[in-house]
Amino acid sequence: MEREGSGVVYCIAILTDQEQEGQKSAEYIRNYCTEKHVFPLIEIYQNQEQFFAQTLKTVPTVAFLALPGVSGLNAAEHLRSLYPKCGIIWCSDLDFSLHAFRLRIEYFFMKPVEEQKIKEGLSIWFECKKGGGYERKESN
């Protein structure tokens, strides 16, 4: 883990229902962060209950949600209600772009999970963090 100048340690949580997708997503996130010289703690969850129980102990800096249908919507709504400042990158098999906008999701895209889409989401989150504002973007 690398600490940025302010002493902040980034914790990135991945919540997905598919183990292989979680591992690939972690690899994509690691690749992006390495390019940016940031070395966060990345944790993968396949169970929403475990994920939300863990957030009570450690709030993620950014969460990448890759869950199907309404499960993803419920997770995004619950996460945003608990932690309004947590960055959220959300990937779904259904077009929830209007819900993502309403929830102030930093980046929403539809499956498949691709490295370029995750990189775009992280880039937007880093820019929002620096500027202190939310600039949402959706990609299809």
C-alpha cells in the first residue's frame, strides 16, 4: 500500500457474483493504479452481506460493483445511503444509467467488464476527488 502525500490509503472493494470476474477486475484496477503510482488495498467480495459487514469496519474509498440486475441496483443504493462520499463504479447487465445518475454514481457502464471501462471509471473518480465535485459519466 502506498500512501499519498496526505497520508490517505486507498481501499478499493470489488463486489461481484463471479469469482473469475472479480479476479480480472482486480487485475485491471491494479494495472491502472500501478500506472498512476498508487498501490491500494484491493479486496474482492462475492457476498453482499460480508461486503456490507466489512464496510462497517473499513469504508472503501472506491467500490466497483459488478452484480446482475436488481442485485446491483440494491447494492448501489445501499452503499450510497450508508457512505455518500464513497466512490462507486457500477457495471450491470441492465441499463440502470438513470438510476446511476440519480445516485450520483461516478461511473456506470454495461457488461461486459472490460479493462478500458474500469480505467475510465477510475480516471473519472480520481478527477472528481481532486476537484471535489461529481462529474458523472455513463458508457455503453
